[in-house]
Amino acid sequence: MILSDLIHKKVLDAEGTVVGNLVDVRFVIDGAPGQLLASARLHGIIVSRGTASTFLGYERNSANSPFILAKFLEWRHRGSFLVRWRDIAMIDDAVHLRASFQRLSPNLPQNRS
Amino acid sequence: MKKLLGLALGILTAIGGFLDIGDLVTNGVVGSRFGLTLGWVVLVGVVGICLFAQMSGRVAAVSGRATFEIIRERLGARASMANLGASFIVNLMTLTAEIGGIALSLQLASSISPMLWMPVAAVAVWIVVWRVKFSIMENVTGLLGLTLIVFAVAVFLLHPNWLDLGSQLLGQAPKQSSESPATYWYYAIALFGAAMTPYEVFFFSSGAVEEKWTVKDLAQSRMNVLVGFPLGGILSIAIAACATIVLLPKNIAVTSLSEIALPIAQAGGKIALIIVLLGFVAATFGAALETTLSSGYTLAQYFGWSWGKFRRPARAARFHLTMIIALIIGLAVLATGVDPIAVTEFSVVFSAIALPLTYLPILIVANDPQYMGKFVNGKATNFFGMIYLVIILVASLAAIPLMIVTGAGA
């Protein structure tokens, strides 16, 4: 599976109601150690309700200026959430979530480096 | 001298934006029809391009990434493809016009038909792009382009009625002028679009990477912007002023490059004419180099090919191949006998798509602390950046309707 297969797919909960569109995926770098970095592991998917557009980098808590632009994009993506990969039951034409899935904040915490 | 050469990138970039063949003629047309009543647009455009070129230069110096790499990364494949398509067409049209412009300038100097000069011009541009070091290229064309300052000198030599010129700058329409508001605003947007053409930031930021600017060169980047673009703006107003003083009262319509040179001949005679012809050749040649390189830069940066004149051509093969193909297409278009200046007329339409999609990502990345560390935009820059984003959006939306209503300013 490649990323293009996933992006823009509908996301359904366990009852089959549409909860939004898949707009992005999130990786964490904590896999097996590699030469430069540890290898990446798929952490979850970003589901957006209203819009298919990207966050343009404003999903990070550290990105908040220009103020008006940041607020506008926050408004465009209101109601977006992160679902962990293990909460996904099946992927066919749409992404089916398990009944127990949690809506997590899509924001990325401050970069610690 | 060394300081002056350090500013060559900014000067060359500004020449390509403000004084390329399309703009030389447009400025003359505007001056001969509207007087200096559109002078404020040039001012608005200069401030805008300074603002965003400074951001793109800073991003390039701090992160080492040129503008189209940023666009590709932030907007994603689809939206940046829309930008690439529009920008590339603007580039190609301007490049075509410039090759024709070099030929027209050389015709004025030599009386040899432009059709014969065109292949010579294209080959000359290619040789410079292929062989000449970036720094030598920018220094020579930047310095020779400065000869166009003769337009500013000519304004004084023509002893104009300063009161008239001043009141026109403040919006008082000249007595002889009878133009409709739609035409006025069409030219306003054309001038604004010319001042902010996207290839300026593509070229400026890629040039900064070619010159290997780092954080240490931020002051130099700022000086380049603050000298180059205002100079371009002043010269473009000076061209309009010369046309206003000499051509407007006599109802002489500007249709080609030779009418632009008329006021210069009247003001300074043969020597001034020689200088201005040299300036025409240098400016069109500089603009041809800028647009040729920009076509290579944008395509290579979108697709992630290796690019840059600092690499040997074999190490950036696709980058160089793109530019060769662009030059061949330009020559082929010119071979049909089309008027080179008319080619640029429709670039306004494509600029309307490219402008917002170019300047939004620059503003976003210039604010990104992960890229920029402590060199992110200040509050004032962001304030004006947002205002300009709105102006750009309004101009983009208005461009195509106005073009249709006025028949491209006829």
C-alpha cells in the first residue's frame, strides 16, 4: 500500500457512519535503529471533517504566525482528529475504525530537539 | 566596487522584473497614455516585491532551500503543479519575448533584421547559461543594465513642468488623456503583476543558493533587495515620465521599442542614444538569462532533480536540458513572426494563478521556526505580508475580467 491509496479516503466508524476524510498520516521515529535515524513507524491517521486540504504545517503547536493565517487554518480544520493505527479495523474503499477508537488531538507538540 | 558587485544579484533580478522588454514597452505605453497617474502602482509593487523577495532570500540563506522547493513541500503535489504550470508558462512567454527583445534592441543598433538576430541571441543566452560562472554572469549583466539610469537623467535634461508631473503622481489625470477607468485598472494590475512576477523570487532565492549565502549573508541579502528593486521601480517610473513629457503632448502612441528611445534622443542626443541602446540589450539579455534559468530552477526544484550552475552541466543534466528545450521553444514561437512584445500580453492571466500560490508558501515558511530558528518573520513583516496577500488575491481575481472587458488594454 502506498500513501496515495489512503489519502482522501472516507473514514467510517464501527456503525458505518462517515466521520470524515483521511487527510494525512503521522509517523513516529522509534523503530529499529538505522544509520542516521531510527526507522519510522506509522502511528496513526489524521481525519478531517470539513476539508480535504492540508494543514500547511500549522498542525504543529510551534507554528502560530502570522496570527490571522494560523487562526484561519485552525478554523478550516476544526473538528479534525488523530486516530491511532491500531484503532483501524479494515481498509477497503473506505477506512473502517474499531468501535473503541479515540479522537486524539491532531496537534503536534513542541519540537523537543 | 566590491560592495556594488555584491548587489548584482538584486539588480539583475529587478531588471528582469521591471525592465524586461514587455515592461520597457508597457511603461512607455502607460506614460504616453496615463501620464504618471499610475506611479503609485509601481510604489505598491516595489514595496511588495521587497517584502517577499527579502523573505525568500532569508529562507534561502538560513535553510539553503530555494523558493520552489518550499512551494512543492508546503502546497503538496497538486496545488504546486498548478503553480508550476502557470509559472512555467509565464516564464516561457517572457523568455520568448526577451529573445525577441534582444533582437529588437540589436536591430535598433545595427539595422539588421531581428529575424536574423534571434538565433544569435538564443545561442548567446545558452552559452552563458552553459559556460559562464553565476557570479560573472550577474555582475556583467547587472552593471551593464545600470546604463538604463540614462532614463532618470533624461527626465532632468528634458526640463519638464515638475508641478504637472507631481500632480499626476498624486492622481490628477493629464489634460490630454481620456482613458476609461477599466483600462486604467487593467494597466494598474499589469504593472503590479510585472513588479511582483514570480520568477523574480525563484531566481533571487535560487541565486542565493548558487552564491552559497548563509546566515552571515543576511545583511547582504537585505541590501540586495533594498537597492535592486527600488532602483528597478524608479527606472520604470523614469521611462513612463520620459514618455509623458515627450510623447503624451504630441499624441504619439507607443507600439515598439524605438518610441521608448525617442525621448532619450531628444534629451541627450547621439551619446545618450548609444547608452540607452546598450541598456536595452543588457536589460533584455539579463531578463532572458533570468527567465531561462528560472525555467530550469522551477522544474528541477519541483521534481527534485539536481540543479544549479554551481554544478557542472553533466551533474545537473535535466536542469540544463530543460533550459535548452525552453530556448528552442522560444525560438520556434518567434520563427512564426509573432510580435515579441505581444507575447507577454497574456502572461497577466497566468500570473494571476501563480502569484498567490507563490507568495503564500513563502510567507508560511518564513514563519516556520523549524526552518528559520530565530530568523522567523517579525510582527511588522507579517502584518504587511498579510495585507499584500490580500492585495495579490484581489488583483488575481480582477485580472482576467478586466482583461476581457478592456480587450487587453486596447
